[in-house]
Amino acid sequence: MKTVSTTPFEDQKPGTSGLRKKVPVFQQPNYVENFIQSVFDSLEDFTGQTLVIGGDGRFYNREVIQKAIKMAAANGFGRLLVGQGGILSTPAASNVIRKNRAFGGLILSASHNPGGPNEDFGIKYNIGNGGPAPEKVTEAIYARTRVIDSYKICETPDVDLDRIGRVEVGGMDVEVIDPVADYAALMEELFDFRAIKAMIAGGFSLTFDAMHAVTGPYAQEILERRLGAPAGSVRNFVPLEDFGGHHPDPNLVHARELYELMMSAEAPDFGAASDGDGDRNLIIGRGIFVTPSDSLAMLAANAHLAPAYASGLKGIARSMPTSRAADRVAEKLGVELYETPTGWKFFGNLLDAGMVTICGEESAGTGSDHVREKDGLWAVLLWLNILAKRGESVQAIAEGHWKEFGRNYYARHDYEDVASDAANSLITELREKLDRLAGTSSKGLVITTADDFSYLDPVDGSTSANQGIRILFEGGSRIVYRLSGTGTSGATLRVYIERFEPDAAKHDVATGEALADLIAAADEIAGIRAKTGRDKPSVIT
Ligand code: G16
């Protein structure tokens, strides 16, 4: 074991979900070591305890895992579990942490961001409940990165990550585990596999696009081997270090091929995709895309059809920018609806306290109290379970839902890689005029309230301020502006636009058309074009 002197880096502040940077930034001497040591230095009493390590298999994953193993040993962990090949999807890692009562885990991923020598990498610390570290921990980690002067590491040979089994590193037990087995077993406990299997055997067809990312082996095991979907139902199933050169982002831009298939005459009954680390999901029925916000509402309304949720939901939580479709489901079910800031870490306390069962975000994330991360394949399996029990198409379920609850037309407009100064000044100027907006109108829409979202955690009493600017209009429409906390270059301005339509006769309008006046108002209120120099968003989801 040796102690190595180092000097701080100024840019190691964790964002919405851990530290995400370009690979060359992580490759600077001591950069990874500084951050991991800062994580360990911010934790207490872990000597002899278990640490879990897994990643999404992207470029630089293996190198960082070897460093992390040697540092964990030098810092006094007693046992370390690592997925074979360095692989663990984010929800599977959460499950391994919980099942083994580990002290915590390091998850190496930059999620849906591209991978490769000049693309993105990330490190995130999860606590013992299996969920992302809360803000007070990430703030302590950041504070430590600013003063760190040394790190501890064992000088031992690399561990063979490809061989399942047990080895010792500097007095610490290292177990290389099957990344899929425990997770697949958990899914089988939650859902009615027999009903899904019978539906598939009866001719129901599905396509799952793993986008050359981490979910390939999980989806093949669960959908093809255990549920009997024909070989080839899972596409792009080999995890690649650069995701085949694509963004492993399951949205209508990056999963275009799947979308086009689902809109064609050859469409299977059900299409889905997941992202780089397996926590996001995209759901498309034959001829119909289900927005993540709608998916949350529809899953919550039908969850009782799956064995794990048969006794009902304790509550529902959604991030603030997520559409309010789930709110009306909570109302009907007679359970509480919690509105949290963006970031899965904010759901952890509510789940631990047993206040909610299902959570979701507009950013293609849905999950439940089975783990403490959002879970892409879980969402796919809950949809399949519901389809098997209801015996209806995705389209029929969606249209029936809108008829009963009304429809929230919804879109997110992203302006990526905007100059940071321009993005910050747009938000600052908006903030400054918030008090004067109520009662004014834009493009014929009257503003009722305007504020900057602040969250008071009902469990631990902590407050998180400045979490996004909300402009509410008469009739229930809404525009939200916030800056992304996951980008790695410049700033990304996110504008979330929503209009509620209770009238079923008006539920078949194209989303762009339904939101046209709000989109124009979003620009007028914030001066997006003038301040960013962009005349249209980079991505619309
Ligand atoms: C992460 C977080 C999510 C968040 C998303 C987008 O997801 O876990 O909670 O909604 O980023 O965040 P932002 O709008 O700040 O970019 P993932 O899948 O990237 O880990």
C-alpha cells in the first residue's frame, strides 16, 4: 500500500448524476484517483465493509475499475463485488448493493452520452440504500476534491475481470460476479412471467433495441431466454466500448430506426429501447410513441396488474419538469403525489420512508421501490405485464387513458452546447423578472404564476433551491426552463412545454401543433433565439 501526493483539480463538482467529463479529462494523471479518494474521504466507518463496482462497459471502464479496486483495498474495504467484464447496469448495481448490504457502490457511466476515446465518461457514488448519493454527500465529495493532497493505492497486479470467482487484493476479498443473474431473478419475482410468456407464445411480437450498450445481455436473458421471445427480438445486443459510434440515448432522434420500424407496416406489437447504463427506457407501441411522462402515468394507473404492486401504490413521485399526467392518476388512486427536483437522488428518501412506490421523470426514467435507481428493463417488463393482462394494444391503452384522465401534450426542447455565459444570463434575466410576470400575457396566453422551483424534502427537511423556472398559464399549460446538469461541453438549455387537454375529441392533434402557441411564448418570454443565437432546438423529445 502506498500514499501518493497529489494536487486538487478545480472541476470535480458532481452534477445531476455524478461526475461526467470527456475521457481525456479523466485520463489526466491522478484525476480519477483524486475523485475516488475524495469519495472515500467523505464517507465514515467503512473499514471491513463491502463496496460494489460496476460500469456500462464504455471506453476507459476497465482501467478505472482496476484503479478503484486497488484504492478500495488500500482504504480498508473488506470485500468488493464487481460485475464480470466490469459490467453492471445501473439498476443491477443498485440491486447488488441492496442484496449484499454493501456500504455503497461506484457506478462508472456517462449514461446516454456517447463513448470512446474522445467522448464521455463518468463516476457516481451510490449509498447503502442502492441509490445515488444525496446532495449533502456530493457536496462533501466536491469540498474534498478542492483540498485533497494525497491518495492511497495498493500496488498489486490487475484483477482478471473476465473470470467469475474470488481473489484477494491487498487483504480485501474481490468477487467477480455474474452481472445478470440476481437482476433477472428480481424481475421474475416482480412480474407475472407466466402471463407474459403465454402472450408471446400466442404470437405477440416485440423488438428491444439495446443500442450496443449494457442492457444487451440482460434483455437476451430475460426477454428471449426466460420469456421466450424469438431470437433476434433483442437487437444491437453486444455491448461495445463506443456503442457502435452512436449515442446510446433511447429517444426519437437516436433510436430513429426503432421508431421508423414501429411506425411501419412491419411493426411488431411492442418496441422498446434502453440507454448506455440501462436505467432509461423508450416505449413505442405499433404506430404510437408513449412519452415518458405518459408512460409514468399509464404504468401507475395499471401497476396493480403486476404481482409486486397488486396491493396498490403507496404514492407516486415525479420530477418537477415531468408532465402532470401522473398527478391525476394519484388523485384517482387516492395517494399522494410528490414533485421533486430533477435527479433520481431526490426520490431516495421518499422510497426509503415508504411514502412512494413508483417514480418517474420526463428524461425517460421510471422505476419503483424494488431498487433505488430508475430501471429501463423494469419499465419494459411492467408494460409487457400490463399488455398481457389487459389483452389490448399499447394504442388502445394510451387512448383509453387519455379519455379517462385527459391528455397532457408534452415536449422537451434542448438547446445543446450553448455558450455557458449566454445560457446563464438567460436564466438570470428570467429569474430577475419572475415577480413581474403574473398577470401579463404572451402569444395570447395569460400567465398566472411564475417562480423558481424550490424543494423541501419532507423526510429530512433539507431544501434544494433554484431547481428550474416555472411559468404557469391559465387553463393549466406550463413552460419550465432549466440548465442540464449532465452535459460535458458548454451548457444545455432545456425547455419543457406542456398543455393539458381534457376533451377527448381533441386528443389526436400532432404534438407540435398542440403546443405551437406555447413554443412561441417560450421564446418570447426568455428571448431564446436572441440570447443563444439558435433559431431552433438541437433535439426535441
Ligand atoms: C440523469 C439523472 C436523472 C435526470 C437526467 C437529466 O439521468 O439521473 O434524474 O433526469 O440525468 O438530467 P439533466 O436534465 O440535468 O441533464 P441519467 O440517465 O443521465 O443518469
